[in-house]
Amino acid sequence: MSTTTVANPGYRERVGYQAALLGGFAFVATALLVIGDLATRDAIAQREAEDLLASLSQVIPAGLHDNALLADAITLDTTDGALTVYRALRGLEVTGVAFETVGPGYAGPIRVLLGIGADGRVLGARVLSHTETPGLGDKIEVARDDWILRFDGKSLGEPPPERWAVQKDGGDFDQFSGATITPRAVVRAVKRGLERFAAHRDTLTASAVQQVSSDP
């Protein structure tokens, strides 16, 4: 047997061997990815829950509830699909709710977490995510500007529905210089959230009592 044959056995040139070798590498790589995903999934979920709770605490004052906001979520069926609503409870009374509402920004959707009191007034609004232009559109972030705090205490009647717009459109809300589309999207998202609350108010504010009273 020649030295060349020993160093390079013929089976290595066979298609079956090469396919098996490639499949083995693919299997090992896939297994490593799965193991990595399983190892980090719980940590990622916990971090996401912590981030959501931090955002909820900014739109629902702590003094307004004595429950765990994440634990008392309900699902509301809407024309856009299922909507998760987080309820603030004091005892059995629903004192407020929070849910996500979305507006079409300049560079993509703007996700807003909106807190609304049982009386229909805005408790707080915070932008969860956006892709607006840095230095212009990012003024909707509370960490960069206090503009979004102007929604606090507002309702569908204050200002009237027709005044729920930026000043350029004849409304009551300021716009940013060079970035009107971005604040316009947030104003519309908040207004839409208030309209959604008004349409489902009885369900959202009475569900906790109804659930308990129906238990045997």
C-alpha cells in the first residue's frame, strides 16, 4: 500500500462520505444553536418582563394599584387582533389600564405604551420602540425631551376630538421643527388608544369584579 493511499484514503472522495461529513457538521452546529437558545431563553424572557414592568410603572402610578400589573393582564379581541391589556387594581376595582397602541411614523411604526385611568384620562404615555431620525424624531422619547408628557391628563373630550392633532394640522399639540410626521403619528396613536378604551370601557373596567363574582 502506498504512502499516498494511506494519507488520502479513497473513501474520502466518495459523495456519500462528503455528504455525511457535511451533515455531521450541520447537526453539531444546529445542536449548539438549540442549546444556546434554551440556555438563554429564560434570561431573555425575564429581562423583557423587567423592561415591560419598568415601562408600565411610568404610565400607571404606583399609588393607583396594589396588584402585580403583569399578573393581571387580560386579552381583548379587536379588529386588529388580540390586544394584551394590563389592569391596575385596588382591591377588586379597576383603577386604570395600559396597553400598546401604534402609529405610522416617518421611518416605520411607533409603538406607544398608553396608560389610561378608569375615568378615561391619560395617566401616561411612553414610546416603546421607533426608527425615527436621531436628533429629530427621537424627541418622542421621554429621556430626550418632555414632549410626550403633554398627554398626561388629556382625554377624548379635553381637548375635543377635532383638536387631537399637531398645531400644523389645526390641533393643540406641538410638533418638532423638521419632523412633523413623528409627533403626528404619536398624537394619532394616543387618540386611537383613547378611542379603543372608550369602545371597550365597560369590559376593561368591570372585568375584575365580574370574574370574582362568577366564581362558585
